[in-house]
Amino acid sequence: MSAARPLTALRTVAAVAALPFLLTACGYGSQATEDAEQPQAAAGAEKLSAGEVRIGYFPNLTHATALVGVQEGLFQKELGGTTIKPSTFNAGPSEIEALNAGSIDIGFIGPSPAINGYTKSKGQNLRIISGSASGGVRLVVNPEKIKTLDDVKGKRIATPQLGNTQDVAFLHWVAEKGWKVDSQSGKGDVSVVRTDNKVTPDAYKSGSIDGAWVPEPTASKLVSEGAKALLDESDLWPGKKFVITNIIVRQAFLKEHPDVVEAVLRGTVKTNAWITANPDKAKESVNAALRKETGKPLSDKVIDAAWPSITVTDDPLAATLRAQADHAVDAGLLKQPELAGIYDLTLLNKVLKAAGKPEVSDAGLGAK
């Protein structure tokens, strides 16, 4: 299994998430927006088996592969005469709905909504075909109230949403500490306050929360308000790696247009290599994409602080997806899901092999 390559500056954001049973994505809204300045196929370039490929992603640091790949034309270069039609989403469930409805073909998304979409359709609608990012989640706290990890007991800690990826991770960490919390109400030895990431900084400034277990750039926004990073979630995982963003595809599109999917994966692999080799340019590219997509680029202070906590990676880190599902089951938020078949890494490993890179593993969860 290939290792995720650390960015001299990049780790990211927002693990979205919607696991079956109350599990939804982090609070960034739910609408999709088509990019008004869509990339153009090269004039005279030969089309692949589809005239266009519709790609969905979030305008977040955790989706840096998509942001940079579209912004720098690295995806379009591999697609030749087949045009990219990008759409941005603000929540995992809406992206899964778009995939299921056939409105997009390929999506960048967090582990929990991927699990949710796969299990709800009984394995019929999507496949994970690659990794994209690892890490990018931290516990940040009010240093006046919380000085050590043990001080978290009895405090009010925000997570993005009931059952989302960070909520599950925090509940698991609390259980590992031997503390008791009711997963539904959030009440117990620690008060878990489900708070939309957009308003978490204001909640912190008002004193209504004492800290937060959140993805980037929310964690760094809190630090800019005086919070202190007390724990990086990556420190809790073997090799300090855990999946935060996957690449998924509609199974019908994969079956009908494998050449297009392969071309996109060549683009993602080359994009991740470019990001790793050009961290400063990549950071500028991401912020330029955010400015175009949202009109609100991140401040230098926030993006510089958030950037090092994310690692772009082709490896989907499949074993950590299984572990995340198990943590949700342990927290009582999810019935044991059947994940066999959720991965199809055939085309990714073909691309990696052609690029002289090690193949990656599906941890026994591949399509037969």
C-alpha cells in the first residue's frame, strides 16, 4: 500500500458525513452550484467515449485535489476533447443525491456519506475509486479553560453535526478516555454541542462552547480567534493517516465510460504529484479556486495555519474507512454496514502502475 505523501503544506478539511441513521454531512448548506467558468476542451482534441464528465466537489481545503485539478487544467489535459462540467456542493447528502440522480458522474466526498450512499442503495449506486486526502481534523480549545486533554471532561465541545465524521471521531475518543456521553443528546461527562461549522467561530467567541473537534479550515479559524490546538486527530491513527476525502463514481458511468474514469484518475494522480512538488503554488491555486467558487478566499493567516494538516493521497486508506464505520457502530449511531464491494481500485492501480507508483489496497472491501 502506498503511503500518503505529506504536503509541505496541505491537509484539509471538513470531513463531511452522513452515515445511515441520523448521519448527515458537515454543515455547509446543501445546494450545488455549477461553475460559471467551466474548463474548455482543447479545440480539435479527440473525445473519449463521453462528450463530457460531470464532477462534483466541495469548495473546501479537503477537496484540494479537485480544486487544483480543475483550476490548473490538469484534469482537462488528460480528458482531451471530453469536457469537464464541474459542480460544487456544500454537503455530502446533496452530492450523493446528485450522483444517484445521474446529475454528476464522479464526486469528491467524505467517508461517511460514501458509506451512507453505498449502504442505502444496497451497493448498487456508487464505488470508491481513489483516495484524495488524509487528515485535517483537530481538537482546538479555549486555553484559559482547558490546558490538558483531561480538562476536556465537563466542558462543552462542538462537533459539526450529529453523526458526522468528526462527531463520530470525538465520541470514539471520549469513550476511549472512559467517559460516558449519550450519543443522541450529547449529554454526559462531556457536553457535545452540534454546531454548524459556519457559526462555530462565533459560538467560540461568545463563550457558548469551550472548544471544538472540527476539520480545517474551521480549526484554524478558531486558532485565529485565540483558541489552542490541543490534539491532531491524525496522531490517533496508525501512521498518522486516515481518509478524509474519497473519489466516488456512479457505477453505471464506470461501466459505460471506463476510459473517461481512467483519464480523470490520471488527472488526480498528476494533480496530487503537482501539489506535493509545488506546495506554495498549490496553496495559491486552491485559494484562487475558492475565490472563484465562493467569492471568499481564506485569509493568509488561516490558510497558512490549515495547510500543513492535510496530506493529499491517491491511497483511499481503506482500512481507516472500515474503522470509522466501526466507531459509528460502537457509538450507537449506525447498524453494522455491509461494506464489501464499496471499492473498485482497478483503474487507479492501472494508472499508478503506469506512473511507476505502488498499487494501493482496498483492505478486502473491493468489488468482486
